[in-house]
Amino acid sequence: MDQVIMFLKQVINGVQVGSIYALVALGYTMVYGIVKLLNFAHGDFIMVGAYISLFAMTGAGMPIWLAAIIAVAGCALLGVLTEKIAYKPLRNSPKLSVLITAIAVSLLLENLFLLLFSSSPKPYPNAINFPSIDVGPIQVSGVTLMTILLSAVSMIALQLFVKKTRMGRAMRAVSEDAQAATLMGVSVNKTISLTFAIGSGLSAIAAVMYCSAYPMVEPYMGSMLGLKAFIAAVLGGIGIIPGAMLGGFVIGLIESLTKAYISSQLADAMVFGILIVVLLVKPAGIFGKNVGEKV
């Protein structure tokens, strides 16, 4: 019986951290789905969102919900500026140039915040007072419930936005053929900016939930988190919103169960091993389809 309870607790922990990975993976998949760009600076947007929300709460005395809104706005603005300054001039350049630029932006943000705030981790206040619930002998914390709920709501809202709204149709049109979309009156620049704003805003939500569960903020906190979220997006099918969610949950569960039953030191290796297997067996991901290009 104790083993069953332990297993269920690890599953809950895995779903919680998987929800955070899913939120970040949604940002990856939004950007890639529209502009076919792997924004490796996305993980560092999480770090920026964490610092913004931290100083909003500790410096300005804001409640966590208002600090989260400020962080979302700040990260959305950062995403748009990054796209305008770093990525837009390279739209017609080789993919490798854009990838190197994304890595450079990531390093720039990390070292800038290292210079501004030092490498010392800063404690994050425990500001979520959501009540926990008891499921039999297992207690599920308020932070866990809030994280899972926000992740699910974000996926549903994004899916409805992309499928049902005018801007969502514009995003799909740009994703299919940017030149044809321009001829049909779609503003490609505005559509791409909106995509970056939404994806970067999601990283701020993930930052608040991650720091609420693991209450420390430091300049390199987004690196590994961003990489694991990228693996989640690839696993589910990058560019596909439900795939990002599924990939996040799968990666979270595998990581949690590996730590509990194999070794905490092998958890990261297991996650990256999954990436290798997926790329070998089904490169398009669980929900992705291999589409041949016409020549």
C-alpha cells in the first residue's frame, strides 16, 4: 500500500512539473508553428519573468496575481523586441544563422542578469494561498492544483484562439505560406509579433508557477527548464499545441519516476535520451506527421 501511495505522489509531482514544461513548450510550439524558428532564448524569458514578478512583489508590494500580469506584459514586450531586433533582419537568412542568433540572445540575457543581480539565488515569496485538497491518503497542494489548472486553461485558450479567431486564422495562413498570406491582406509582421508576444507571455506564467514550487530565482534558472520544454515540444510534435501539452506531461512524469525509482542523477540523462529516441524513431513527434516537400 505504501508503494502505491508513493507511486501516486510521484505521478502528481510529475504532472505538476510537466504542466510547467507544457506551458513553456506551448511558447516554443507557437513560435515554431508560425515562423519555423527554434527560439532557444525562450528559456531565458522564463528567468526574466521570474525576476520581474519577484521585484514586483518584494519591491512594489504587489499581490502575486498582479505581479504575474506585470511579468506577462514585460516578457511579451521582450519577446516582441527580440523578434524585431534580432530575428526579423534574418528572416531570409539560412536557418543556421537564426539558430546561432537565438543562442546569442540567450547568452546575452543570462550574462546581463548575472551582471545586474549576481549569481546568488534570490528567495521567491510563497504567495499562493490556494487551498490543498485530500485525495484519499494523498494531499495535493494548492500550487500543484493551480499549475495544472493554468496549464490546461492555457492550452484550451490557445487552441480556441488559433482555430476560431481572425488573428488565429492569420497565424495559420502565415504558417502555411507567408507570401500568399500577404497577398490576401494579412500583415505578416503584426502576426509574427503577436505570436512572439503570446509565446513569451506564457513563459512568464510558467516562471511564476515554477518559482512558487521551487522558490529560488537566479540568472541560469531558465536554461535547463527551457531545454526540457523544447524536448517536450519535439516529443509531442513541435508546432502542434496539444502535442506540446502531452509532451510536457510525459517528460514531467518520466523525470519524476526516474528520480524516485532509478536515480535522481540520471533524470536529466533519461530526458535527453528520450529526445534521441524520438528523433530516431518518429522525428515529427507523437502528433506530428511527416510531410514531404514538393519540388
